[in-house]
Amino acid sequence: MHATDGRYRQGSGGEDRVGPVPARNRPATDTGGPTTGTEDRAQPAVPDRPSRAARETRPALEVENRPRPCLPSITAEYQIVCPGVRPAEPEERHPALLFLTGSRVGAVVVLEGRPLVVGRDPACDIVVPEETISRRQARLLPAEPGGVVLEDLGSRNGTVVNGERITRRTLADGDRIMLGRTVLKFALQSQLEEECQQRLYELSTRDGLTNLFNRRYFDERLQAELAFARRHGSLLGLLLLDLDHFKRLNDIHGHVAGDRALMEVARAIGLQVRGEDMVARYGGEEIVVLVRDIPRAGVAVLAERLRAAVESLRIRHDGKELTLTASVGAVALRPVRTTTASDLIAGADRLLYEAKSQGRNRTCVAEGDLP
């Protein structure tokens, strides 16, 4: 017998199935007792739920034929149109070289649309300070429209693009260039990408407080400069400056005053050196200066100039005027094959200690070569 009140539906196979129960006919309880309201007829019993074994033996076709819910596609795309807003124009892209390895890792060189020579010689347009490449390794030539041609200049170890040694090659976006042990990437970048990459490079090589080069970059640059000086028999000078009684300044005036003093000292030292000299924060209140092709007498003059620049500073902080002094140890020599970076640092540090022991606020420069 089949009920006609809508609670059961007859399936295609003749079996009875449970259908939706109208609200007016739903039982008041699940115990099968009498209902309340206008309906007082006994409710037909609901068939027992099939056992698990019976459900598992149900034909698979029946499951597959069940209607599936209609859900909206998750890959649908929506376009929002804003009146008065025009899509941004595509940015113009410029050719550039990105250093992936070596002492200049992270640096970006924008190719300016003119011939550029690459090599380890300081006179090159793009300097790669590495012993394994030639003084004039390769040349970059502008090509139309907006392209760049890489040409080897008869280098000793060759110029390699994407693993292949080349004589002349028109570069494509993403090409990898190997010059000795240094790997560069040729890329077409927008101005925004160039600025972002340059900012990342500065963050990786600069001290966050003083904006001087950091210790890691200095160590790499010192190795490159030492190798260059050994090869060419040129002079190399290193000056190590330390602020006198800096801990006392921090203890009396606070670390904010100490940070301000370091920033002012870094700025003052930067004004006393040449553009090709390198100034770095070596650690704490120590600052190191690396100079090329200056004789010992010239290094002594520079050391005294740095000391006087620090002494003349008048730093305003919290309504007070702060003063500082510095001691400087310096070496200048023509490195030989056995000269190491540690030798230069140890020599300058020994002379700095000597300046401290003699009363501070003075300079000590090596009279001869390092022992």
C-alpha cells in the first residue's frame, strides 16, 4: 500500500522511498504517538533504514545515477568595470645585467644603449673584480630594436652563454652569461623592477644604521682588491678607525645618542675620501677604509684627516652638544704573493691598539712593510 500524503514516493523500480514530509503532517514526536492539531490520524510507520551490509551490496549504478548538486564553478572569472578608470599602460622594459654570483652578487647594471666593455680592469665600463677573467673580457653592443649583442674580445678563458662558448651572440631575456666564476643574467626589466632590485642589493650590502658598506661586503671587496694589487704590483692601504670611550657615551647619554653619533661620524668620514675608496662599518664603533694607489705618506695624511674630522664634530642631542674623538691605525704596502687579507687587518689592528695605548685621539701608520 502506498500513502498519498506526500511522505513516500514510488521509485522507478517499484520500491517505496522516503520523500519530504509536509509541515502540517509531521509527527510531534519521534515515538509514534498521536499528533496535535487538526490531524488526528495515525501516522504510517517509516520503513527501517537498510543495514550497512545492504547498503554496501546496493548496485553501483544506482549510486552513479543519483542527481548531483549543481554548484557554481570555482574557476569562474568576474570582471569589475569601474567608470572612469582606464587600464594601466604596459611599462617599457630596458635591458640590464644582474650579477648572480661573485663579489657583486645582486648588483644590477642597466645597459645604456652604448658599447660597454666588461673586464677586471678598473678602466672597463663594467668591472668584474675576478682573477679568472681577462682585463678586457667582452663587449656589449646595442642592436635594433632594443636588443643587445655580446661579443668576446679574445679572452683567455672565453665567454659562455647558456653553457656554450660564444664569439658573438644576440642576447635573449633570461640568458645566463658566465665570465670566469662570475655568472650574470641578461634581463628585460621595467623601471620599477630595476629600482626594486637595486634596493634589495643595497639592503644586502649596506649597514642599516650608518648606510656604510657592511662587514660581509668589505671582506669580499678586500679579497678582490688584494688580488688586483698582487697582480699589478700596486699599493693598497687599509685604515681602521675606532671611536674613543664610546661605551661611556652610551652609558651616560643612552644608546639613541650613540646611534646618532655613529651616523654623524659615518657621514663625516664619507666626505673625506675619494669616490673609488671604500668605507665600511667593521663592527660596533669601528670603521674601516680601503684605498688604492696611495703611498704611505698619503695614507698618513688621510688618517690624520679622518681623526680631525671626528674631533671637529658637534652633535646635538636632547638639548646637549656631544663631542667625540677617534684613534686610527693604518697600513700601506705593495702586497706580495704571500700577503693575505688577515695580514692587513691584523697590521692595522695592531697599530690601532698602539694609538690607543699612547693616549687615544691619535694616528699610527706602519713605517715599513708588514712583518
